[in-house]
Amino acid sequence: MSAPASDSHDLTIHKSPPSTATLLAQRLPKPYINSFCGAAAGVASGIVTCPLDVIKTKLQAQGSFRHQQHVQGSPSTTQVYRGLVGTARTIVRQDGLKGMYRGLGPMILGYLPTWAVYMSIYDIAKSSYSERIEPQWFAHVCSSVTAGACSTLATNPIWVIKTRLMSQISTKAVEGHRTPWHYNNTWDAARQMYKGEGIKAFYSGLAPALLGLTHVAIQFPLYEFLKLKFTGVEMGAAPSSQGTNSVGVLAATCISKICATTATYPHEVLRTRLQTQQRGIPSSDGMINKPRYQGVLKTCRLILYEEGWRAFYSGMGTNLIRAVPAAMTTMLTFETLKSVIVRMQAEDEQGHPQPL
């Protein structure tokens, strides 16, 4: 009768203890799972796609740095940046490889709270709205808008700094195309903006940023629909077996992101133009650095007059090349990480042994 006891003893000795990551996942409070997974997904996305984001921002913003007397069709409106490859070459020539990662600091600082807030609010809002609103797709739209509004209001100052840094043109550039500022880093940008333009500078472009809620109102409900069709599993739910959702998640993300970006891209150009201009400073002689762009409608008219309708889609090709991989990285990281944590916690609740 001693053999079974010996076998049991041997099994106990050879059983490996849970790893630190497993213990942390098992002890992560359920209300914070979405926040943690969203923050991690945002950081991964930011690191992977920063160079393309720099190129996109340069293409969107360059028209705002021409002298005000330049008009559409004038020979003096030559562009510094042309296309994906041409823009990359110009950046590397003027600033070196580090220029491709300008703004990475505020980008990561922005993505951390943006996706942490968005994913947690979206999950809470969806649970609440699904009980009150029919049909379900409209509940998802309302959830997306609510989550997007909260994350936009919370993180707009960070994105203004990021946009300023990314759109910054080297002092080596020709006169008339240089940005009216030069920041050394994230904190230097924040200090100079506050000192020279006041607190309102950090909320430049807020109106078109809120208009951008139409983007998430399209993307996330469409993603939810497509993911359910492709995988049979809702957003954030753990699949029955590991590794079966990746292709479906990537396909649903790719399609939903392309549709949302194509439909709502002009608001990104408006937001970038408003965020990359310095606010005016009152003086005894009038206004120093009087802003070129004043409000969404006036900005639309000025861009249309000076640059034509194509300017509203400036950099969209580059943006898609950046945005689609960014979204795929974000959603795959979020879905995979949440699936792993949910599965670990479920196993722990079923009575798996834990070390003291």
C-alpha cells in the first residue's frame, strides 16, 4: 500500500510552481483586466508603427507651415515631403534615423492611458447599453463613442505634444518651410508650449478630435460583428482552445480599420493642422503669431482654397500603411493577453494549487 503514496509524493515534488507572470495574471483584479491589456496593446502598437506615424504627420502638417501669402498653384508652394519613400529619405537626411522616432515618448505616454481608458470604458458601457438599447450594433456604436470621448478628453494634451514633435521640421530645411518652434524633447515641448501659449494650447484640435469619434463609431462595432462571424467569439472573450483566434482577429481588424479610416480621414488632417499651429499672443500692436486656422469650418475653407480638396486626403496612403498594422498589433495584443489572463484566472478558480 506504500507505492501509491510514494507515487503521489513524487508527483508533488516534480510539479513546477507557477511563474511570476502566472501569479500576477491570477491576482489581477477583474475590473482592471481591460485597462491592463489595453495599455499593453497601445505600447506595442506605438513602438511598432512610430516611423510611419512620423511620416504621416509630416505629410498632413506641411501645408500649415507655408507663408500665408502663398496661394494654390503658386510656384512657391513646393512641398518638402512627397510620398512615403520620399518623406522617409528627407527625414533621414535632415535628422538621421532618430528623426523617424521623434515623438515616440509622448506617443507611448499617450497610448498607455488612451487604450487603458478606452478598453475599460468600452467594456463597461457595452455591458450597460446592451441591456437598454436595441439593436445590439447600435449599443456598440454608443459604447464606442462614450469610450472614445472619455479617452480623447483625458489624453488630448499628450497628442498635441506628440503631433508638434513629429511635425517639427529640421532647422536645415529651406526658409518658409520650417516650423515656428523647435523642441528638444517631450518635457521641453510641454514647457515651451505652456510658457508661450498657455494651457489652451494643449487642447488645440479638440473639436476635430471629437469629430473623430465617428471613426471608432465605425471601427469597433464593425470589428465586433466581423470577429463574431470569423471566430464565433465576442471581443475580449477567451476561445475554447488556444491560438485559434489570431487569423480571425487580424482579418476583422484589417477590414474594420480600412473602412473607418477611409470614411473619416479628413478630420485627421484638420486635427493635425490645428494642433501644429502656435496660438496667438495678444500685444499692444495687435496679435503676435496670429493663428492661420480658426475653427473647424474656417480651417476647411482655407485648406480648400489654398491647397484644394486633395489636401484633406494628404498622407492617407501612408496613414493606412501605418494605421492598419497599428490596429492589428493593438487588437491582437489585447485579445491574446486578455484571453491568456482570463484562462489563467479560470484555471485558478477551479482549484489549481497555488504556492503560499
